[in-house]
Amino acid sequence: MTSNASKVQKAMQGFSKQLPFAMSKALNATAFDVRKQIVDKTYPQSFNVRNKRFAGTMFKVETATKKKLRASVFDRLGRDYMVDQAEGGIKTPRGNSVAIPARAIKRTASGKIGKAKQPRNLLNNGKAYRTSLRGGQQAIVQPRGRGKAKRLQVMYLLEPRAVIPKRFPFYEDANRVARQRFDKNFAKAFKHAKATAK
């Protein structure tokens, strides 16, 4: 979120000294309103949440100042997959194929796949291998059980590309809340700035 303070200042010359302060306060209040929406509603409605504190840990606010009239809500953990969930699209492989986790792959409370269960590590430990399933589907499988009960458990399906559905409306909800809240936040901040001006 950014402000058009320079344009507004020309129309409010009498209060120009208070304007950057009010703008920064309004931007920050709006950014925290956006964060609350994302953490309390958007994220829980988009995912099967096991760790209720994770979203609050992940999403933080970079605040504005009088000299930097810009505030943002960002993923401080830098999880690439969150961008994929928010934007959707086509995932192409770095190598020959994209590994799509099967049900046997369990994620941590924060939504990550543990290092030991990542495709490369499964293959490197010698317990899993690539094979063709019925119909020619390529997969990474791991033997389970012993004797007659021994079976192959599918860990990953291998595809030339993967379609990532857009399931996390981060940008849409952030823009909606910002538009709803900024005017009210600015009016409150500007009123306070005028009252405390010397």
C-alpha cells in the first residue's frame, strides 16, 4: 500500500506538516487490518489448519514512516509455495518431472514436507525408487511390510508439469480490506495529527 501524499498536500496546504504523519499512521493501521483479515479468516478458510499460530508467525507488517509512505503485509518466512497457492498457475520441473505428493506424504504443522520425505532424499536413502504403475504412470514408491504382506506404497506421482489451483485469495482479500479501511483510518489519523500539532 502506498499513498499519494504529494497530490493531497497541494490541496491541503494549511496542514501539510501533519499530512505525512497522518498518512503513515493510516497506512500502518490499514496494513494491520489487512493482516488480521489474512491471519484470522483468509488463511484458515483456504487451508486445513493444524497449527493455528502458524499464520500469525508467517504474516508480518512492514510499517510506513513519514519519509517512507509505504506499508506492506508480507510472508516473513519466504515460502515459495504460498505464492503458488495465491496466484495459481503451472509448475514446471527443474529436472525431468514434477513430484506430486501422494497421501502417504504427511506435512508438518506448518505445511512443509520434512527433509527425509522429500523426493530426492527418499531416492538417495535407497529405500524408495522410481517405477511405472499400471497405465504407465511414473511414480516414486517405497516398499512396506514383509513377506506376503509386502506392498509398494506410492509416495509421489511424477508428471511433466503440475497445475496449481488458486486456493488462497491473499491479494483479493488484502485489496478489499485496504479499500474498505483506509479512508476511515486516514480520517482518524488526520484528526489526531491536527489535534496534536504544535
